[in-house]
Amino acid sequence: MKFYNRIFLMGFLMVIPLASGATNKDNLHFITDPTLSPDGQTVVFTYENDLWQTGLNDPKAYRLTAMEGIESHPRFSPDGQWLAFSSTKNGGADVFVMPVEGGEIKQLTWHDGNELVESWSWNSENIYFTSDGFNQFTTFRIQ
């Protein structure tokens, strides 16, 4: 198993007990979409339809979003400065971006279809997402 995969798996397995420090552990279910920061020190995941963050050595998880709808598919930019994600805040899933350190959440797409964040370009300038708009499933790039 590659070193990166081992760290990612270890981080994901640590999320389950860590998230219980921020919530009632009796109601802890369905943690999904884990993503590891480029430096391997932070995990962001979806829980209770919002995004949460924890450090690998932090005993608690912290809520990043509290928007209407479901936030999912978080992805760190390669430079570690931004977090892109999908949200159903306005109905269908659209692409949003926010600074990792906190700040304004910016909506990048406004389509009828569902846009799900997949990845970033190597230089952190573009976000790639899939969309089921126009009755077809296609990958797009947004700057």
C-alpha cells in the first residue's frame, strides 16, 4: 500500500471517533466523502449534510458549513488554500468554493443539472466537475 493511501485511510478511520467529540456519538451515522489536505494533516468530510474538518491530531471535528441543502464532494486545491464542494442549497447541486482558513463561500455554477466536484487542476486554477445537465453526463472545467 502506498504511503499516501495509508495516511488517507488512517485519517478516515480517525474521523469516526473524532467526530463524536463534536456531536452526540449515539447519533453518529453516515460519514461520507472524506478528502485529505495536500499536507496530509487535515480531513474534511460530510456529516449531517454539512462539511466538517478535523486535524489528524485534533480530538474534535469542527463544522465548516451550515447551509441549507446537502454539502458533499469536498476537494482541497493542490496549494491547500481552497476547498471546492457541491451543495444543493438552491435545489440541484452546484459548485461552491471557500478559503480553507474560513471566509466567504462563493457559488460558481447555477445550472438546473447536478454538478459534482471531482478535482482541481495541478496549479489550483481550475475545478473539474461532472454534470448531468442537458440530459447527458459530462465533465466540465471552471476557473
